[in-house]
Amino acid sequence: MKEIVIQDTLKTLLPSPFDDKQQKDVQGESFVSTLSAAIGDVNKLHQEADRAVRELASGKDKDIHNTMIALEKAAVSFQLMMQVRNKIISAYETIMRMNV
């Protein structure tokens, strides 16, 4: 069941050049807006982690496990964002080196 959902998602992200209907649907969302949304999600996770640490330090929340989970989610999402940034920069540098 999960594979079908993943395949459907991949079909919307990577449309066939021969299918005009899918191509028009995908063009509605730009790369910049997708990247901005992803950065916003990473920022939200970091804010939630900061809030969890403040609540743990002030004594409002005594559950260290959820605090550590929030911190790890924020750290992993930031590392992923940095790897995506590195790949984007690498692709840009490759394109700039191309002879036209």
C-alpha cells in the first residue's frame, strides 16, 4: 500500500514529457516556493526544539525523551537541508562549467 503512494508521488514530481496534463499540474508550484516551504519546515522544527528545551529547563515539562526527540528531529532536518544545499550548489557549478 505504501509503495503505491510513493509511486503516485513520484509520478507527480517527475512527470512524463509526453503527458501535457501532468506537466501543467506540476508547473503550478515553482522550485523557489518548494525550497522556501522546506526551509520553513526546518525552521519550525528548530523552534519546536528550542521551546521543548526551554520548558524542560524551566520545569514545565519533565519528559526528557520528547525533548531529545525534538532536538534530534531538528538536527537531522538541518543536516538534510545542508546536503540538499550542497547538491544544489554542486549542480549550479557544473552547469556554469559547461561549454555552450
